[in-house]
Amino acid sequence: MAAGLGYKEFATGDVLTAADANGYLASQVVMVFASAAARTSAIASPQEGMISYLKDTNSTEYYSGSAWAAIGGAGGGKVLQVVSAQKTDTFTLASSTFTDITGLSVTITPSAATSKIMVFMDIWGNGAPASGWGGLRIVRGATPIGVGATAGSRVSVNGFMYINDGTLMAGASNMVLDSPATTSATTYKVQFMTNSAGTGYINRTATDTDNNGFARSASTLTVMEIGA
């Protein structure tokens, strides 16, 4: 598709070439798409100045020459979409290797490559006394994000739960502002590990049974697209 050629008034009887139709008309209208993914599929080589409207986020964007960016009321730090997962069942792990917590995974498709993704986690759990603590981290795909620095034998986490007492639940919360720089579907999830051979539990205590009266909780993972 040709780049936009600017404004031109056609006279009665003028014959429009394909280049005229593409450059003066098709490249300079507001194009409507179901989503950013649908737009990417339809326009292989967008041209600077193109404008599109996305139905799923109700946002209007322009192509800067390198990326689609929000304009008007859809950008400027506003929340464009929210995706959340809540885990109400329990999860058990006895491993010092980070492992995905089943049910705490969300996928979001940014409407613009310039958007930020705000990630919130709120996790509850406990462990057998031998465990000491359980580490939690947020990952984008397979890449940990927003974790602490490491040296020597230190473990890099977003948060941890002190789980030396098997009768009390502990909570861990964190938020990370991520820059995935993509308009492709992106998955965020929470991983868990224990620091020894002990066992860690999510949404329950180590001594919990259906008949002992201990409370159970729910854990959540929420992501928000923030317009640039």
C-alpha cells in the first residue's frame, strides 16, 4: 500500500489510477479493525501517518513510522484494557526450582507497541516448618520481570512468604510496570519455589484439612495495558 500523498481535489472526469486510490484515499482514511492483531494481519507494511480504530479497546491510533501509538482519549497513561485471573483452589510444591502456579496465568494483546503493562500479584500460602520461606516471581513468557538482583547463592524474586509456621498463612504482593514492546499476545504468570526440601502451599496452610476449621484464601494476578 502506498504512503499517504496528502490532500488533492479531483475534477469531474478525472481518471484515478491505483496509485491515486491507494495514496490519496486508502492510506488516509480511518481504518477500522477488530483488534491490533487483525490490523497487523491486514497491513503488512503500514505507512507513516496511517490512522486506525480498534474495536476491542475503543482506541484510535496512528502509525509513527516505526510503531502504532495511541492518540486522543485512548492514550496518555489511561488504562486501555484489564485481564485478571483468580485462583481459588490450592497448589502444593516441594521444589527449589521455580514452577508455574496453575491457574495464575493471563494473556493480554497490547494495542500498541508503546504501551506499558502494569502487573499486580497478590498471593497467599504457607509451608511445612522445614521450608522456611517460599519465593515468588512474575514472568513474561519465560522471562522474570521486576525481580531483585542476585549474587552468589541468592535467589531473585518479586516477593516471598515466610512459611516456618504451618498453621498460619502469609501473603505476598507486588506490582511491576513492564514494557513488552509488542502487539502480539503476551502471557504473564506467577512461579513459586521453596528454599529447601520442605513443602509449600498456595491458598492453604500446611496443617489444613477439610475438618479443622482453618481458613483458605484466593490468590490473584491482574494485568493492565497503559496507553503511552
